[in-house]
Amino acid sequence: MSKLILIKRFLVILILATSVAGCAGGKTYESTGEYIDDSAITTKVKASILGDSRLKMLQINVKTFKGIVQLSGFVDSSAMATRAVEIARTVKGVKMVNNSLIVK
């Protein structure tokens, strides 16, 4: 009977340890909390760009990974690209902005 209890305890500990480790982040993947934070940052950057009358939202793609924002897509001038980067940098939680915008 005591072996059965010991096995049950071991299984419970193993399940708990696995579920906690599954929520942790690493260099190449985000934890659950980081994913939620990055989704919020992406939404805020998109909303800020959409709210700017000089930029066309549909041409600028925004992705965020661990607070680093990646802007990609096409803009009409280098001034528009600079403006998009400036807007992204003002959003709370943004650590860095990578500009991959292409002037067409």
C-alpha cells in the first residue's frame, strides 16, 4: 500500500514539474506571460501606426518577440519609415525596434 502512495506522489510531482517547466521561456521561445505581453505591444504599435495620418497601416507589418518590435512591409518614403520607427519606440514595453521597411 505504501508503494502505491509513493508512486502517486511521484506522478503528481512529475506532472507539476512538467507543467511549470512548460510555461518557462528560453532564448528562442517565449513564456506564456511574455507572449501575452508581446501581443499587447504589437496591438498598441499597430493602433499607434493606424492613428497616424501619414502612415498606411495595411502596408506595415508588426511582430514582437520579447519586447523587440520588427517592422516590415512597404512605405512610400524614408521619412515614413522613420516615422513608423519613432511611433513604435514610444509604445510602453518596447525595448528595441528593428526596421525592415522597404521604400518603394
